[in-house]
Amino acid sequence: MKMKTIVVAAAIPAMFASTAAHALDGDAAAGETVFRKCMACHNVENDKAKVGPTLQNVIGRQPGTVDGFRYSKAMQAFGAGKVWNEELLATYLANPREVVKGTKMVFPGLKKDQEIADVIAYVNQFSKTP
């Protein structure tokens, strides 16, 4: 059993492993401050789109599927068969344009693992849990 855990951990890319390790330790209050970098384009408090789609209920949602929002073809293709969870968001938030080549999102990403964990904790408060 331990050997399987080690094998799985070894398969995770270094950037993702580092961010994922912090995802469970995110501070929602600190994440609210980090989210200010996102507020010009996104909101979490309601289902209204801005320049970008609402992030309300993003956890558990398929990427590129908010009704009425015009996503890039790249984001629609990226979202096929995926669901936003903490791990996928962490990878995306670190470098959106690398993860989804051709995305319309111009934000360069969050470079600090703790900021990523914190903003995910904040956004998660606005997502329905199954």
C-alpha cells in the first residue's frame, strides 16, 4: 500500500505537487484578499458574468460550461471530460495560458502556492458541495 502511494506521488509534476500540498491548508480570509486580483473579471457572489464567467459554484463544474458565457474554443476543448476541483484549479491558476493554450484569459497566474491555496479556499465557500 505505501509503495502505491509513493508511485502516485512520484508521478505528479513538481509544480502541481507543491500547490496541491497547500490546497488543503488554504485560508479563505486570506483568499478573499487574493481574490481582489480576480474581481475585475470574475465574481463569486452571484451568477452574473463580468469579463469572465462567474466563479460561483466553480468547484464541481465542468470548465467552459457557464450558460450564456462565450468561452474560447480552447477553454471549451480543455473542459471536455474534466471537472474543476482544487487540484485542477491549482494547476490552472499557477499558469492559465500554459494550461489552456489559446484561452482568452489574460491574467498571468498566481505565482505563490499559498496564494493559490488561499484563493481556492475562498472560492470554495461559494461552491455547492454535493
